[in-house]
Amino acid sequence: MTKTIESPHFEVTAGLIFRSGKVLISRRRRGSHLAGMWEFPGGKREEGESLEECLERELTEELGIRTRVEGHCLTIDHAYDDRSISLHFFHCTLLGGEPEPLQSDGIKWVAPSALGRLAFPPPDKKAIAYLSRHGAE
């Protein structure tokens, strides 16, 4: 009898933060899972956190900013070879601070129409399709 090993599942949050019609993205660090790809900033939920608390914490840790999570807009379930995720996207309002790449290899503000020209992980590509339909609403 063969025993199957179940891959870990993570709840992950991502923020859609807009300024002057552009959305904030960050590039994953070298040496990390999906290194070099662009993503919407956020991260893994810790035990006992709500999704909103997770996202506010992650945005402070990763970018040095204070935000208010406004509303859930999309959840994408995705399986990689070694893990699966539920990626929860939220619209966020920037309350304070200027974003800095504290835990990434760079950040930039990009027009939603230009996102498709950059390398993103598969789940984030689905969020790009969502943005092309819904914009910054």
C-alpha cells in the first residue's frame, strides 16, 4: 500500500493598492519561491489572524506602509507542484508611508493595462484579468 503525502495548503492575501490610476506591484526576491516574478504585495496568513489582519501586517512588513483593507474582491485557488494556495485579493487604501521594497527586489506603480507585459505567477495573472474587467473600482 502506497501512502500519499499531501502537499501543504496556505491562505495568502494580496493587496490592490492604487495611486493616480496605477497599481502597486513588487518583485519576488532572489532565492524565494517564484523568484524574479512580479506580484501584488501581501503574504501568508499566520494562525489566529483574519485575512484583513494578515494583509495589513504583510504590507507594513514588506513595504513599510499603513493601509486599510477595504473589501474582498477575488479568491483564486491554485496548486503548485509542492503546495497549494488560496489567494485572497483585497482593495486597500494607503493611509501612511511611502512604499519601499523592504522584503522584495523592487516595487513599481504600473497601469493595469501594462500588467500583462510583465512576468507574474499564474494566480496573479487571473487577478490581472479581473482588473482588466473591473479596473480600480
